[in-house]
Amino acid sequence: MTDSIRILMCAPDHYDVDYVINPWMEGNVHKSSRDRAVEQWTKLYQVLKDLAVVELVEPQKGWPDMVFTANAGLILGDQAVLSRFYHPERQGEEPHFKKWFEQNGFTVHELPEDLPFEGAGDALLDREGRWLWAGYGFRSELDSHPYLAQWLDIEVLSLRLIDDRFYHLDTCFCPLSGGYLLYYPGAFDSYSNHIIEKRVPAEKRIAIAEADAVNFACNSVNVGQTVVMNKASDSLKLQLRDKGFSVKETPLTEFLKAGGAAKCLTLRINEPVLEDVHANTPLESRIIHLEGHLLDAGTMNHALDLVVDNGGSFKVLNFHLGTERKSVSAADVRVSAPSSELMDEIMGQLIDLGAVASDEAVCDVKTEACDLAGVAPDDFYVTTIYPTEIRVNGQWFLVNKQRMDGAIVVSQTKAGIVAECKLLRDLADGDRVVVGVEGIRIVRKSESRDKRGSDEFSFMGAGVSSERRVELVVEQIAWELRQIRDRGGKVVVTAGPVVIHTGGGQHLSRLIRDGYIQGLLGGNAIAVHDIEQALMGTSLGVDMQKGIPVRGGHRHHLKVINTVRRHGSISEAVAAGIIPQGIMYECVHNDVPFVLAGSIRDDGPLPDTQMDLIRAQEEYAELIAGTDMILMLSTMLHSIGVGNMTPAGVKMVCVDINPAVVTKLSDRGSVESVGVVTDVGLFLSLLVKQLERLTSPYEVV
Ligand code: ARG
């Protein structure tokens, strides 16, 4: 007998499955046999008595789970952290365990109310005493871990549980003597698995299969080289034997019905303290402030989900609900994460949502100088489409030239601090680039319900049939186009060749002629097929009137390219009277600028096609500047390119027959984007009709 080890148990006098607080209890309420439970518990008690000193706490009527003494608290040396049970069903056990700890000479630490922590069920000492593994995700809160670190003065490694069958750390994780670890990797998130792999060398890790895990093989009591458990497969036994352990099986099926086994039924009460290890918990906390239509717009849910999805935890410190439909809500939330890397990840995403770091820790933005032109410092902040401000010397400055996927460069000029978005390739050696997430805030326009319903044309949720829906959205777009034209605003179109193939060319031409369009963006193809139609009546060799291929038609577009090349440019070909009509003709005639961006598959290309892609991106960006609305017509490539350059606030209408394209583009998270899944030719014809109706309201069309 290793008499240095002491274990606390509680006889199953009042044990039963009375309620359901974990998946194992489901379907097992009052299905366990008291006699068999007593017999199994007694067997375990005897096995352990041969290995250690077992002490008993008196069972209490009405608290059936009190047999699971692992959940009484956590002990290290003469310090005990009392559990705060998550479920009310077990909270009544707390005073009894507290009394036992006090009577046995422990200093008892109690966590703040509402901060659940379920004792040694969720906190396991490395058997060498080097650190404490602590679980969270179901029963214990991540925020309890810093208390453990402080009170027990030990490093805490937080592990996130993600499978509700393994709701306590001790159901899937068991440190063994000699630095070995028996565990079920599937119960943890990837970051936690990474931590485990970093701390425990491969040859010391005994990863078990699900079949053993569901038999509670990890829920073992380890004394010296003996591992006591409910049941193990032959291969697991062999594996353990290989590492010098002997398995002692003792059936605990009655307790499995409540979600516990050997380890749950015990609490080690004399964990030795190592002199030279001390607390060093990497857990980080920050307070963020959120404001806006937090419930209506779903921001609150989104923010909290994002924290948890990234392995963090939160506590809502206060929440002021705007009482009127128009009034905004505000919330302060404490966010915790098990490491500073995860904290940065979470903060980055929260900032994108519009959160502002509001703890005293709000400080100025951090910058680092580029040490290589065209390359940002590793930790550079990646911009979004939303207006962004940075804090310098305690003051907030708006970032200029906002666009997504850029870096923020801060400079001190005579006029003061200037910040602007730059693409990586435009960074100069020595540019000061914003890094990390401190001192950055995003100004998200808060959309009220009313606004979203009327002014903005969001139609996705409307409960009407899809044809009617297209008509409705076309009505709204037509109205908007009219407004923009009448106030001298700017509308830019990105168009793919499908516009021509679907017969939309004449309608787009009309829009340009009538002054609705102030810029055209596309590739080689839209121009080639538009001119082909203007010259030969075909689009990619298909007769646009009859809809059938023309003999030799596949050469048409090359003839067209050749003709334009002979004249030197599209505008020269128009001037020479070669191109009599069409989209490009209207652009030239009406002084509507266009940029054609080339690609690897371009035939020709036309002399106007910009084959230097960096130049093409720059020309696109110049043309987009100051735009009120962008119509994206059946060209995924050019539309995504445009989307990336465009700040929030510009209305975008994406029309494509492929729903995936529409979703991708309209899902920028801003209300200004709208998607229309339909044939682009049809869309344009409806749009032109609608505009005619607006122009001559008394005419019946
Ligand atoms: N029915 C108990 C509960 O759900 C079982 C506790 C098992 N204990 C443990 N340390 N895993 O709380």
C-alpha cells in the first residue's frame, strides 16, 4: 500500500439517477439498481484501500450525485477550492463538502457567485506536479482558471471541451505517473490538442479510441503504476502495459448511467505541492463595448458566438436595451481567452463587428516600420470595407482610402497625423504600419429596422414569389438610379459577356445613352462580344435575332478584334464609323470612361485591354472612386475585384443566374448590398422598362 496517497469517497447510500444534467443520464432516470451500485462502489472502495488511504464524507439525502467526490472541489497542499456547481441540481452539495474541507484543516477558497467550477472533475494536476490542466466549455467557466492559478499558485493550462458526452475534463483526460497522459483527443478543440501536444511528448501520450472513451477508460484512478478503471479494451491494456502500467478493471456500470466512473467517485486530498513551480496563467481578459441595434441586427449574438467559437468565454457586464424601435442598445462584455494569440484573433473579429476595446487598456495604435518595400510587418492589421479609426496620442483619426485587405499606414505630416489604407505592394520601406488590434475601431453604421425596410432595398427576406421579388427589386433599383442621375451622382457597371449573350446589350446601351451610367468596368470579352454584335449581329458566333449559330461564326470575334486593332483603339474605331452601335459605342459617344482588365484567356486582346494587372487594378480603383452605386452584371471575377476595392456605404447590386455568385457578393455584411438571382438580360430589360415608366408616369407601358 502506498500510504502517502489519500482519497476521499462518499458511499452511495442516496445514489440514484434523479434528473438529467448530462447526456449519459438521458433515459436512465431511476433506472439504476441501488444494490448493484452499492456492490460496485464497495468493490472500488476495496481496490483503492489496497492502494491508498480512503476517507469518507457522509452521504446526504436528496443529493444523489454526492458520490462523485471529484466534484467536491480541488485540493493542492492545504488549500481547497470549493466547487460552484453549474446545475442547481448539485448546488446543495456545496455546504457539505465545504464543511468536510474545513473540518479537515483545509483553507477553503470560494469563487464568486455565478462563476461555475466543478472541482477535480474539471482540474487535474500533472502527476509530476508541474502544472494544472483545467477544462472548460460545459461545467466550468474559463474565467475561474485565473482564480485557481492565484489561490494554488500554479500554472493553469486551459483545455476546451467540445463533446458533451465528455463534459468534465476527467471523463476524457487522465495524467499518469511518469509524465504519461491517457486521453481522448476527440473531446478537445484543435487549439487544446495543440497545447496538449506541446506539453506532453508523443511517446508519453496514450490517445485512446472512442470505444474505450465511452467506457470511461480515461476516468481512471492512477496510484503509482496501477490504473483503476471501469473497463479497457485489450489493446488499451496492452498499450498501458507497454508503458509499465497495470490495469485494474472494476465494473462501475451503475455509475456510468449518471455519467461517472472510477475517477469521478474519488478526490485526491493530499496532492503534494512542488516548491519550484508557480502560477503563470496565460489567460487574458479584455472589456469591449458594443453599441447599435444589437438585437435587431443580431450583432450581440454574432459577437458572443464568435468569442466562444474561437475558444474564448465572455461575461456580459451590462446590457442596456434600447426600449424604442429606433433607440440603440449598448453592452459591455468581458472577453477571456486562454492565450494572447487567441485573444488577438477574437479581438480582431470583434473589432470588425464594430466593438471598441473599452477597458483602461485602450491605448494607442501600435505600428511597426516596414523593413522591405511591398511587405508588411507579420502582425499587420488587415483592413475591412468599413470606415476605420485609429488612436494616436489619445486621439482618434479616420483612415483614408478605406478598402478591404489592405494595411493601415500612419504618417506624421505638417498637417498632423494622417492614416490611410495601402495595398501590400504599395508599402514603402520605412512606412509605419498598424500592427495588432490595439487602438483600432470600426465605425459600423447602425442599421435600424425601419431603415432597412424602406430606404435600403433589402428584399431577400420578403415573402413574395421569386419573379415578383425580382420585379420589386428592379422597381427599387430603377427609383434609386433615377435619384442618383438627377442629383448628378455616379453609377458604375461591371459587366461580363453574358450581358451580350442574353440579349442585354441593347438595354445596357440604352442606360448609358440615357445618362444612368458613369463608368464601365469589364474584361476583354464584354467589349469583344458587344462589338461583334454591333458589326455582325452575332455574339460568339450565335445569331442574336434567330438564336442559332452562324456558319463560320466562331471566327467572328477574332475578325472583330483584328478590325479594332487595325484602328488602334475602340474610340478610334467608333470615330471611323466602324462601330455603329452598342455598349462600347455609347461609352465613347457619351464620354463614359471604361476600363477593360485583361486575363490569361483573352483572345487578341483589344488594344484597350489593360494586360498589366496591377495597372488594371489601379485604373479600376480610380474609376470607382466616389461611386454611389455599382451594378454587377454577371461577372464574378470583375465583381469580386471591385467589391474588394469598395468601401462600405456604396450600394452594390449583384445580378447573376448563379446563386453562389450572388451570395458571395451580396454577403458583405453591409446593408447596402443586394443580390438578384436571375437572367441578366431579363433584369436589364425590366430595368429599362421600369425607368421608362418613371420617366413618363402617365403612359401605360
Ligand atoms: N451526474 C454527475 C454530473 O453530471 C456525474 C458527475 C461525474 N463526475 C465527474 N467528475 N466526471 O454532475
